[in-house]
Amino acid sequence: MRITSLRGRFLLSILLWVALGIGAIWYSSVRLFTTHVEDQYHEELEVHVRELGGLAELDAQGRPHLTRPLSDPRYAQPLSGFYWQITRPQFGELKSPSMTQGELDDDIAHSPRILHRVENGPTGPTIVYGFLRDAPGGPPIHFVIATDERHLQHIISAFTRELTVWLMLLALALLASGVAIITLGFRPFNRLSAAIDALRKGEQRRIGGTYPDEIQAIVTDLNAYVDRNAEIVERGRVEASSLAHSLRTPLAVVTDEAELLLEAGQGDAARVFLDQSSRMQRQIDYHLARVRSGGSKAGVPPRARLDDVVPPLLDAMRRCHPAKSFSAQYPPGLSVPMDADDLSETLSNLLDNAGKWARAEVWIDASARDGMHRIEVHDDGPGIPHDQRQTVFEIGHSKDLDSIDGESSAAANPGSGLGLSISRAIARDYGGDLTLADATGGGLRAIVSLP
Ligand SMILES: Nc1ncnc2c1ncn2[C@@H]1O[C@H](COP(=O)(O)OP(=O)(O)OP(=O)(O)O)[C@@H](O)[C@H]1O
Ligand SMILES: [Mg+2]
């Protein structure tokens, strides 16, 4: 999928949108949760340090002691990460049972206001809370309570881990639904593209089916355009053939007049008239044949089966050229992407030429390979010299009249030099071509190739 395709662009936008959205949710959730947990933690520690202050008393010697243990049992568990310490300089020091090693800095606060900071404690970095209370007849008492920072970090990282997994799943679900929406949304476009393809190949005359409103408007316009185009082409064909037909009669009159002039002894002028008239006639015949060709028709069935077209042609050729043998060889059921009438016109021109020029045999060989259809018409006649293989395609170029071989059917039945040019023009209408090559053992091989 390329970025220039609409599908690619939508997918990229969804990808960016999901990444940005999920990233923002992840970041803000972690921030909010961390602040919330930290606040709660600090509040709890403050409560604990207050409780510690409330439970401490001085004995008769001025040494601090607790009236009862702290309510949170974690202060009694060795190295639990929850510690307290009461210090009265020169009068002694009290530590929580959990603090079996190390010591807390009692100098954290210098007033009754509770202060906190992060310190190195008995089991790693700790959040320490402390305050100071004046005591009668001596130095003040320092109260310190501490919790390992790792407890807080542990809660935050467990939350972050779980959140990350859930958000990843959410992102995947969002991406999958995005892809599904794009696929569904583009289905009408796929159908439209198939319909336009069928239209182009001539399988359909119009774009059928119902589409979502936005596309239906385009389909309606396209159909109107197709109808209008077909109408213009049809009108052009009718105009061209009526022009050709309307020229026939005046041309026949001119030819008759020229022949009268020739009889009256005005040879030079008459020959110019006759020559030009026959050129006009050839041009008219050529263009009439082109107008009849289905290649320019809209909505023609695209395939012709050789089984339907070739046998009747061979029969007709055997009647026209009774002295020659005609045969064909091709895979059964082979069809070519061409209108049947056009295929018939093309092959009959080639078979007629081959029939005129062959010594004894004409054969058709057809195949479809690598996306290319080839129909070859072979004969065992004299062939066409390489340097003439372009000129024979010119309209009106016929060698028949120059033929000195009086016995050849070409000489007996002179052509007008249109067959090859018409056949090549039809093949090119279908994106193919007509080329000439040597047949095996001499003779000509005319090759119609169609993609
Ligand atoms: N199979 C062939 N063998 C030898 N020469 C050929 C063969 N096919 C065509 N030619 C030469 O090419 C010329 C042009 O052929 P083309 O079919 O265009 O015209 P035509 O056969 O003379 O007239 P038309 O087909 O209009 O009746 C022919 O006059 C002939 O000289
Ligand atoms: Mg011919």
C-alpha cells in the first residue's frame, strides 16, 4: 500500500491518531496516578509521625519511651522498610524494632513543623518525616519516621506495567477496527473499479449496481458520459457511411464520363480521371470497412471463439480458391479478445491473399501464450521480399496488376490493395498488430498478434 493511495493515507492517519491518543492517555494516567499515590503516601507518613509524637513520653530521668507500639505492624517487622526513631541528645535514643541495622539522621527538623526529605536509610533511599518537640529541663526530642522509597516506586511501576499492556491492547483493537472501516468503506470503490474495467473491456455497456450516494452521483455522470459517447460514435459511423454511399453515384458518373472521353480519343485527360476515380473508390472502400469494424463500437462482446469463426471462413475460401488446400490448427476452445466480425474480416483478407498466392497449401496456426494471442496464416507461395513488407500495407498498394504470371488467380482476380491495410488497422484497434514474416519452406506468414 503506497502513501499516494487513499487507503494508505487513511491508514497512516489512523496509525498516527492512535499512537498520539494512546501515548497521551498513557502519559497523563501515569502522571495522575503517581501524584495521587505520592500524596496518599505522604499523608499516611505524616499521620504516623504524629502518632509517634503522641505515644512518646519522658520517664523520670528524662529518657524518651513509648506508651505502646505504633498501630502499623510493619514498624515491628525487621528491615521491612518502615522505621521510626526518637532521639533526645544526652538522654538516649529509641528505634523501631524493624530497624535492626543502620540509623536515621535525627537532625531533619529544627522546629515543631513537620518536614520531609529523601535520605539514605537502613535499606536504601527512604522518605523521611521529622519534627522536633521541646522538652522541659533539657534538649528537645527529635521524632523521625521513614519509609523506603522502593515501596512507592513498586506501586507506581506495577501500575505503569499493567496500564501499558491494556493500552497496547486498546491500540491494537483501534487499529484493527480502523482497517476494517477502511476495507468496508472502500468496497464500493472496488466494485466501481471492476465495473469501469468491464466497461472498458466491452463486457458491459454501462456501469450497473447501486452505490452509496456520494459515489452514485459520479456513476450517474459517468453513465451519462458513456451514453453520450456511444451516441456520438454511432452518429459518426452513420454519417461516414452515408457520405461514402452518397459519393458512389457521382463517382460512377465521373468514371462513365471518363470512359466516354477515352472512347472519344481524349486519352490523356480520361486516364487522369479514371486513375483519380479509382483512388477515390479505394479510399472510400477502406474507410467504409474501418467504419464497419467493431473495434470502435461501444459494448461489443470482447472475445471471439476460433471454432465459430474459422471453419466457415475455410469453407468459403475453398470455394473461392478450389485448387488450393486450406487447413487450421489451434487448441480446442481457443478464443481471442476481438469482435467475431472483425476477426472474420481480418482473417478473410489474409486467407484470400494466401489463397491467391499459394502454390498448393494454406494453413492457419493459432495459440495463446504469455498473455499474447497469435494467429498465423501461412502459405507456400512466393512470399513478399523484405524491402516490400512495409509498402504492401499502404492503401491501394496491389501487386496483382503487375503480376506477370498469367495463370495465378491473383492475376485473374486483381485486388484493390486494401486487404492488408484494413486487417492491420483492425488489429491495432484492439491493441495488437499485423506483421509479415517468412513461412517455413518459403511463402508468407502473416501474424496477427493480440494482447
Ligand atoms: N500471401 C501473399 N503472398 C504474396 N504476396 C502477397 C500475399 N499477401 C499479400 N501480398 C501482396 O501484398 C499486396 C497487398 O495485399 P492486399 O491484401 O492489401 O491487397 P490485394 O490483395 O491486392 O487487394 P484486396 O485485398 O483489397 O482485394 C498484394 O497485392 C500482394 O502483392
Ligand atoms: Mg488482399
